Amino acid sequence: MFKIIFVLSIPGILGLNTLFNRWTCIGIKNNIDLSKPYKINVGELPLVVWRNPKTSHLTTTLNICKHMGSRLDNGDITYNGCLRCKYHGLELGKNDNFGETVEYQGKIFWAFNPTEPLPHSIPFHDDDKYAKSYIEIDMDASLTDSALNTMDLRHPEYVHGGIFGFGNSKPPINIKQYKSEDSVSLEFDYQSKLTSRMLNNYAPSTKNIHMFMYPTFTWSKVSFGDKDLIIAVNFLPVGIKKTRWYVTICHNYLQSPLGKEFMKSLSYTILNQDFIQMKNQYIENPLKKEVLLNHVFSNEDAIVWLYEMFQEYKYPDTEDCVELYKTAKNI
């Protein structure tokens, strides 16, 4: 069902931006009408996606017509599932497919040469006992800043410490930190403040797990008793200092329509608090790279490990896109 292409088998592929070979979320399924061309950028790489009306197959190609360079996202989808350019009528089909595109756990993912058959899974997403909701928000921060924020134990006290936040001055306890080749994780107990306890059946603390899978996926699980809240985020770099966060919310309590809307509203509130801080992050440049993490607080091993992983990350600029296209032509 899914084509797997091993990176080592393709000459020249090792020189490509590493992000191109990882599954990257490009949209929330229910927010996209794929009966029309859907345009999206992975960094500076312009893509257009559409669904074949006969087979339901998803095709993705560059959003640049190979004839005279017109954008294709205003084109027409034909009965046979081709995308017809409005400039000269050139029809693009499955032979013009650029990379692989899949639907998975309520989202759409793209990779040029996927090194794994499927994107990373969200815990409990496929469990009928858990309600699911989705949020999309653009943050004025780099992918690196977005990633480091997920492993940060200190910022909730300052960023989420208001009446509608979960942060307080009591530090996490029982902290455990782990790393593997391409992931970093945290486990800790969080001493809840009163407003959080009111929402969590007055549980004095929560059990927390945070996981980041390099380079664009993170999830966290907050548990009190047998009640779980899972927040998963797929990151899409859309600018040097702009990252789209595709958020999935899973929970096995407050599952009524009203309860789901309440959980979405609460999540929006938390995300807007993050938005204020992300906007304040300095743009990525050589000076910031020299300054970053010259000071490290205690219990920040996970942040340091994650930052070390991101030393190989590079924002996909136009030069990277040209190299990708040249590689695609030679395959």
C-alpha cells in the first residue's frame, strides 16, 4: 500500500535537506477540500495536492507548471484525476507525482523519500474511548524554537502561570529524562495549582510524559488517575521564523460535544500564551546560535540533547529545493 524507498539506495540523496525525507504534516484532513488543488509550502518548497475523483488517490507535485512556470493551485481537476494548468491546458497526473502523500490519524503528510512507512503515531488516537479535536495555529518562531519549547520544564511558571494557565511556582518533581538516536523524552509529576485541580477532580498532582521525535513531531500525556489528556503537535516550517503547529487533542473525559469544545477552548488559551512568547523569540542567525544555551538551568538535559539533534537541521530554502528537484529528475 505504501512505497518505501531506502535513502542509501539513491545516488546523491544524502546531500538533500534531511527534512525532505521525513514525514511532514501539511494539513488537518477535515480542514482541507482535496476536491480542489491544495497549496502548501514545506519551507520554501511549493507543493500542490489534489485527490483523484475516481480512485481517491492523492497526488502531490510542485506548484510550478513544468511548461511555462505558472502556479497550479488555481487549476482544474479533470474527471480522470489530472490537474489541468489554466495557462496552456497541460495536464499533470500520477507520473508527475513529487514524493509520497498519505492520510494518517486525521492529518495529511508528505515526504519526498519517506524513510518509514508511516508517520509517527499519536497514543490513543485510534481508541474509541478517546475524543479527538484538531487545532491549527501559526507561531512566529523557528522550528528549533518550537521544538525546544516542548521539552522546557520552566516556562509554564512564567508563560502559563495566569488564571487560565496550568503553570505555577511549584517545580516538577520525580523528573526522569531519556534520549535515543532521534527522540528525547521526559517523565515528571507536576504539582497542580487550584484551577488545574478543579478540572482534574482535585488530584494534587499529575503524571506527565513528554516525547519529541526529531524533527517535527511531539506529544505529551497528562494523567490523573485513569483520566488522560494527550496533546500531539506536528510542526511545519513555513518560514525561517514561522512554524505552523497542527495540534491533536485526545482525552477520555469531558467527551460530550460541549466538553470537547471546552477542551479545545482551553487548548486555544494555552496556545495563545505560547504565541506571545514565540513571537518574542529572536530570529535564527549565527549570533543567536552562539548565544543559545550558554546558560542551562538544572534538569535541562532534554533541552540540550534536543538542541544537539537540531544541529543537523536546516530550514529548507530555495537552494535546497533546487537540489531536491535535480535529484528527482535523475531518479
